[in-house]
Amino acid sequence: MPQVMVVARNFMDMVAALPASKLDMLYDSAFICEAVLRSLPPLAKKYALQMLYVLAPVTAAAMEEWVLNEYAAKHRVAIDKLLQLRVFVEVRDRRKEVSYKMNQKFQGNMQKYLVDGGSLPREPIPLSVTGRLPASADLEAYALDQWECFLLQLINSSQVEKGTSFSSSMMKTFQRGLLSSRDGEAPKLTENGFQFLLMETNAQLWYIMREYISSAEERGVDPTELISFLLELSFHKLGAAYSLNTLTDVQRIAIRDLAELGLVKLQQGRKDSWFIPTQLATNLSASLSDSSSSKEGFVVVETNFRMYAYSTSKLHCEILRLFSRVEYQLPNLIVGAITKESIYGAFENGITAEQIISFLKQNAHPRVADKIPTVPENVTDQIRLWETDRNRVEVIPSHLYEDFPSKEWFDQCCDHARDHGYLLWEDPRRMRLIVRGEFHPEMREFLRRQR
């Protein structure tokens, strides 16, 4: 059975997908240039810095000599990344020899940054105006609560505490591809939705931001402006207050949407209103591999398939229900078991064995996180075997052809079906064959021509 996998792309993947003209517009901002430089793989970052003050194009052959032969693959990856993001621009001479030069806007902004030093996108409001701001621990707790409320709303709106509200328009935007609904029925999670819930928090965030940006044009917003603001937001100081009056109308709308997800906290003073970036916002421009969170886990799995989750979170309980049988829940402990029925239920919803195992490993309790293996091998092997057993039989729509008037005609049909990839099965003795259902019109046309 084919699996539909959710792909979480980070901001730089979205930036690279922009048309060249839009990408060049983004590089008008020094913050975007710095965010792109930070996100590059180490070798690509080295090439960018090496070319920063080189004005003439450098041939591809000359660049290949910058690395040893054994690192040729990494060299190609680095060059491809730089070209995708238009940090490097490919040029060809009369002899059609390939050379690379640096994007002029990117080069100029980064030179200026190195000479003059970096600055904040906007100045924070002094404490004399805002008074006491939330402590870092309180801000982190707020961001976590908001994010969990959003995920609970995704799973089951009845689990969300009263007083928590999300605008209906933004919920539709954030839930694109994760929920499906029919007339008169409550929305249900899709296969992508179930897979999304088992993803790591930063990967979930990137997925939601991708959908938010993808739907920008439907709301009359330029995606380039939105990407620029979100990347700029990641350069704000964590926990500092910034006035809403410094934002454009588009940015004000975006900041209120982001507050619902816990990326910023909004506060109202006597005369001014401000937003406070949380850790979720300041991580936005980080690359996928660099920002995998090292949060403390909570799950212990035993060799007898019993599972203990040391958590007070409703969200954790609901996520565990996706692939296990939760037996009872205490104030700070969830007790359950991994069973064949619960795992098969997860498979029915589009969750794969590797996603379940990865979730259990990523969220392992500190007492077992350092053990090898983190999750008992008999448990992981059995989960994989259940998946293999379920996928052992594949159902393929097909058509049966029989009662051929001659053996020659039957052989011609078999050869035609085999040559074109239609054939699934043949019985030469009884002159019967089965072809894939989607190719029935082609086979019917072939039979008509043979008459």
C-alpha cells in the first residue's frame, strides 16, 4: 500500500522556490541575506564568504579544485544550494564554459553588514514604558500552551479549554491538507494530519508556515512580503517588547495570526500595544537539521509492550491514542499498551511504523533516553512486522480477458500487454490473462484493431 508522506520544508526551501525576480526583491533586505547565509550548509557558507569580495566570475572547474576529490559530492550539493537560492548566479562565456558569480544585491548587503555590523530590525520598547515583561520561563510556557491548544483543536475541539479561541479563517488556513470535511459532518484528520501530529515541533511549525504562506495570495497578501517579515521576525530579541505601531497593515494582521500559534505574545499598555517574540519565532530562520529541539522526553516503553508517559499534557494523551491503547490517566502519568489493534488503527489512518518508532525515540524519558536501544528491539521489530504483514497483500483494480478465438491472438495480446507494462497474470493453457484496470481502454482498442 503506498504511503503518503508529509514533507516539512523550512523557510529556505520556500525562499528557493520563489521566482528569480521575487528572490532578488527579498535580497534588498540585509536581514534576509543574513538569514540565508546562516541557513547554508557549512561548505556552501564557506564558498559564499570566500566569494564575498570577488567581483569577477569564477569558473566551475576552478571551484572544483577547492575541495579534494573525496568531497566532490558535498561540493555539488553546496553549489546546487547556492544556485537555488540565487546567492550564486551561473554565467557562460562564448565558449559556453560555466562560471559562477555572486548575486550583486546579496554581495552588497553582506559587505555592508561586515563593515558596519548588524542591527535589530526595529528598536525594542524600553522597560520604563512596558513595565515588567514576562520571564523567559513564563514566555516559553505561554508558547507551549498556545501551540498545544492549536494541535488539540486539530485533533478534537472538545479537548480545548474554554476561553481559547482561534479565528475560523485562520483555522481553515492552518488546517489545509490536515483536515477533510463533508457536508453535515465534523472535520476529520486526513492521513497527512495524523502524520503531522507525530512530527517534531519545529517540523510542524515549518509545515504550518508553508501553508500560511501558500495561502497568502488568497487573502490578497504578497507571499514575498510575508516571507520577508517572518524571517525578519527571527532576528528580534527573545522576550523583548516591540511596538505594533512600527508594523505595516499586512504585518499587523500576520502578527495577530502568529500570536494564536504562540510565536509572539501580544500585550496592551495604557497608550501603546506591543508584541513579544517567543522561542518559536526566533527559530524560524534556522535550518531543519540545526534546530531539532532537545526537549525533555516523557515516554517509557517496556519489553512487554507496556507504555508509561510522565506528562500532564492533554495533547500528549491524545497523540498516544493515535497508536496505543490508553488504559488510564493519572494527574501526571498516562498508562497504556501498544497492541496489534492499536497499531493497525494507526496504519489505517496513514501513520507508518517508522513514524511511530521515531516518535517514541524522540520523546523517550531521560531515564531511558541514553540507553541503547532507547525503545526495546522486540517492540520496534514487532511494529515493523505488523506493518509488513498488513502490506503483504496489495489490491490492484484489474480486468480479466478470456475466450480468445486462437492461441496466436492470445499470444499477441500477452506480448502487447507485457511490452507496455499492462500485464499482471497470464494462463497460456486456458488462454486467460489479467491486465491493470486503468489500461483496459488501451487493451480494448488493441483487440479491436486485431479483429
